[in-house]
Amino acid sequence: MTDHISLAADLLKGHRDSIDRLDAILVYTLGERFKHTQAVGKLKAEHDLPPSDPAREAAQIARLEDLASQADLDPEFAKKFLNFIIAEVIQHHKQHKS
């Protein structure tokens, strides 16, 4: 019985270590993504372009839904996630415009 508990604890630790690494990857990837979207926001402000690009956003959402399906991730979750990020980016772009 103790061997099963020890094995389960080892497996749990391995999964949690992987989750921690993946969380770090997500955070650093989002940080990198926001550096680029902030540069886009500055360019849009300098050239008096609108902070939002609905056609681009729709294409990105469709692309992400497709990627999510390929990655065995719920496309609806991926869509909600990207919509959240897009809303944050638009807020940043509006701040540059001010």
C-alpha cells in the first residue's frame, strides 16, 4: 500500500513540476506577445489608426480555434482566452492614443 502512495506522490510531483514549467512558459510568452502588441499600439497611435481591427481579430480567433482543435484543447476555451487578451491589448492601444 505504501508503495502505491509513494508512486502516486512521485507521479503527482512530476505533473506539478510540468505544470509549473508550463505556467512559466505561458507568462513569458504573454509578456513577449504584449511587447509586440504595445509596439503595434504605438504605431497605430502615431499614424492615427483605430485601436481595434475587427477583421484581424476575427481571423485570429478563427486561427486560434483551429490550432486549439489540433492541440486537443477546447476551441471555445481558446476563443474566450484570446478574446480576453484582445480586450487587454485594445485597452493598451487606447492608452497610447490618449
